[in-house]
Amino acid sequence: MLARFFLVSLLILLTSGLQAKESSLNGEGLAKLAQVHVTKHGNLKYLFGSADPKRGGFDCSGAIYYVLRQAGLKPPRTSAQQYTWVKDAGKLHATKGITSLNDSAFKNLQAGHLLFWSGTYRPTDGRKVNITHVGIYLRKQNGKHLMASSSSSRSRNGKRLNGYKVTDFTLPNKSSKVKFEGYGLPPGIRASAKRK
């Protein structure tokens, strides 16, 4: 009940045109903001090239770009640029080749971290890194890791979804052409306090 009150209050704040200052959110706050926008824009479909809900949908990096702008940040637009942004800030936790969320490489994973994949499609825009998908880590609930992302191929509890949704955060298997490349907190967002 308290979580619902917080989400509704945050939604009212966001829709009033106020934006958070760059350093006012921590990772948990960013994750809650991402989920508020799933509630607000969850009816939107996946739309390649869009970062504007007025166009009727988001692509993956467009959804992340939109949420980060609502948090008061000035992020780059594409998933590859967002990956480089996090990496250049020294906040990237590389995980290439890891196929289990139980691996020690995920010991620092917290709410609000951006999640990066390669190989989800073949980019033609000349990007310098082959990052092709991004989401925001939300939390672990009922034994499952959850994320907010816009996609036409992610699922939740085995049900395939389309658009900006809360989905299961899973890693590709070893034989997949898709690879999970790493995670990290966006520059300008503070780390959440470690839970004991």
C-alpha cells in the first residue's frame, strides 16, 4: 500500500512538469521512476527510433533516454552511446560471457543500474560498440530479477510482451548470438545504500 502511494505521488509530481535535479535520485529512486513510467506509458508499443511517448511507443534506448531525462539527466540517445557514457564514467561492471545471475560478477547489481546487451539485431548506424539493447534493473521479487525495458521480444512469467513493460531480467544462454555485456549506474545517479 505504501509503495502504491509512493508511485502515485511520484506520477503526480512527474506529470506536473517538475523534474528531479541531477543528484537528487539514487538507484532505487531511478528504478521507481522507471516503474512509474511503465504504469503511465505501459500501453505503448515497441517503436524503433522513438524516444517520445507522443509518437505511440519507444524503442529500448528511447525508453531509457526518456526516463533519464525525466530524472533530470542529459543522457545520450542510443543504447551504444548509453553504454559508452556509463563506461567512460567508470561505472560499468563488465560481464561478457557470463550466463548466470548467481555469478559473483553480479554482486554489485542494484536497482537503477542500466543493463546492456549485444547481438539483439545488426546495427547499421556505424556505432563504435555493438550494444543493441538496454533496460533498467528494478529488483528481485519472488525469486525473479525484474527490469523495465521496451522490446518486442521480452517476457514476464513466460508471457511475451510488446512495448515498455516490466519484464523478467534473464541472461542469454551460452550458445546464443545475444550476449549480456554489463551493467552500471548512469552518471549523475547516486548509488543506493547497500542492504544487509
